[in-house]
Amino acid sequence: MLEKFQKVIAQTSDQPMGLEISHAEGPFIYTTKGRRYLDFISGIAVSSLGHRHPAVVKAIKEQVDRHLHVMVYGEFIQSAQVDFADLLTSQLPENLSQVYLVNSGTEANEGALKLAKKFTGRTKLIGFNNSYHGDTHGSLSVTGRHIYRDPYEPLLPDVHFLDFNQYEGLDLIDEDTAAVIMEPIQGEGGIIESDPDWICEVRNRCDEAGALLIFDEIQSGFGRTGKLFTFEHYNVVPDILCLAKAMSGGMPMGAFVSSPKIFEAFKYDPPLNHVTTFGGHPVSAAAAYANLKELLSGDYFEKAELIEEKAKTILSGPGIIEVRGKGAMLGLQLENRELTQKVVEECFGKEILLGWTLHSDTLIRIAPPLIIEDKLLIETLETIAGAVRRNVHTT
Ligand code: PMP
């Protein structure tokens, strides 16, 4: 199967992890070789309720028995979409009261950038160095890493980058600016939290300039940081909120959320500004509704807090620079690349899946599912700490 995989599946790198999957359940992924891996990165911040949560699987099965795709997004009334949007907006501030459903994280950001340009009639966009917003042309244009952008230039014009958490340069947000797009916690950039005063200042500058503030919570949303959304940790509300990943319990869907006043710009000149055939697929929407209902009814946010507390106490000592982040969106910053690689490899040998973030090779992503039992959480963190101890002096 490995040979066929390499032959017919377009490869994304020379080093795919290459596990052949049999099935997945709860926090575990099982391979055809009979091994059981603990998914300590939740499929990159997707499976927050574990794999195949029973409530999500039930909702998917019921929806499959009713209907699959019936029409491009936005034309027909599909209860799965309406119920999810209703529940989601009931949890959000007043201005975030309408949901536009799409297919993925990057499409949510594409839609948000287009909406901001259309609503403001402006073209200038501001992003932050070290950010990640996705790999389609618009999202890539505002992603703050040259190595990913450069091969695809020219990208969108009139895009400018500022340093994250730096006040200098914020006057670039001016009357020509359509939007500022940012992650409240940079994920792929290496789990960098916003400074609470700085993020308020970004909001103020946007208000003064009439620019829209877009929060990309594609990675940080749906309970990962111990609140439903990360912006709740800060006293700041965005004009547009972008979501995906953990939203639909393992099914593909994205969304951008804003006010009816802003969304009005998408209905005219021309109508149908962002056509998406499969956006808000009914099976994904049904899964998202069940997923959110479960997330709101359990003690998952407390579990995220416990994960942070345990990780920050257990993961300390020589070789470890720091553990940073909030809740279950954490990064273990190690001394150097070799140590990082050895720790990831040793843990992989012990059937624990860890990984890097995209822009950093000295940071291990710690993002366990929020259903993980306390005992397993603590044992796993101790295994990681042991791997650091064993390898720190050999690198
Ligand atoms: N924004 C952020 C913050 C992300 O972490 C990601 C995915 N890693 C994306 C956007 C893109 O999402 P998708 O892969 O669903 O297009």
C-alpha cells in the first residue's frame, strides 16, 4: 500500500508520516499493523472531542439518511445549517449574528477578505509577520512568511505586514485599509499569544480608521484555549470571525461570521458574491451542530485549563525553554532542532503522535483532544518530559 500511496497520491513532502490507518476512536488512531497511537495533536486541532465522538457520528448517520447535497450554499433552507448557525450565534456577541458557511479554513479567510473589501470599498489589507492563514491565493497573500509566499508572487497587491505584538507601525492602519487580519494566538507561527493591551490597540486603530478587524480562529476556536473562542480571553470583539477545523467534529466545513449590516455587501452588485457549491455541506453542518452541543454541555473548557496547568508543571527542566499558549493550544519550546526531532521520534516510537508547527522546528505542538482522561494526560506528559531528559545531553 505504501508503494501505491506514493505512486497515485500526490505527495506534499519527501517525508510523509506514512501511517496506514485502520480506524480511529476517541484519542487513539489504529494502524493496519495493529499499533495504537495516542493522537496528542488532535489531527492538527480538529478532533477536539476525539475521533468519532458518538454524538457526532449519530448526527452524521441521521443526516445521511435524510439528504446529502441538494443545492449550492444559500438557496434552499437546510435545517442542519440553520440549526447550527442559530446555536453558534447564540454563543457570540451581538454583532456576530450571521454565519456564512464554506468548505475549509482557507475559504473562510478568502470570504472574509472579499467581504471586507466589498463592504469598505477599499483594497488595502494588513496582516502580521509569522502568521498563517491558509494556502489559497488570498489567504497566502496575507500569510506572514516569505518562504511560503515567494514562489507564488505576484499575489494580492496592497498587502502590508506588521510585527505581531508591536505598537510600532500600527498607524499603517488608515482610511485606505479594508481589513486587518490576525490570529489572536498565532498557531503555525509557534503558539504566540497576543498581548492584551496591544490587541485592544489594534481594535482601536481599526475603529478610528473604519477598517474591519478579522480574527482567524480557525485553529484557536471551539474550546481549544479553554473558552469557546480565544477572543473571549481578551476584551476585544472582531468584525468578522473565521472558523473551521474543530467546528464539525472531524467533518470538513469552514465559516465566517459577521453582522447583517456587513453581510449586506455580499448580496448586491453583483448578487452571489461568493458562490460555494459544497459550502456548509448538510452532513458537515449536522456534525457541527452535534459537536457544538456536546462541547457546551460537558466540562471540556475545564479540561483545556487542566491540560495547560499539567503541561506547564510537568514539562520543565534542562532543554526546555518554556511551554507557552493557552488551554490545549500549547507549544513546548526546546533548546534546539536536534533535541526537538529526537523527542518527537522517541515519542513516536512509544505510540504518541506529536508534531511541529509550520514555521518553527524547535517547538513541539501540544494539542490533545479535550476528552483525554486525566491519567493518560499526565502519563503522556511525563513520557514527553522523560524523552527530553534522555536526549538533552546527547544533542
Ligand atoms: N488559519 C489558521 C490559523 C490555520 O491554522 C489554518 C490551518 N492550519 C488555516 C487558516 C487553513 O485552514 P484549512 O487547512 O482548513 O484551509
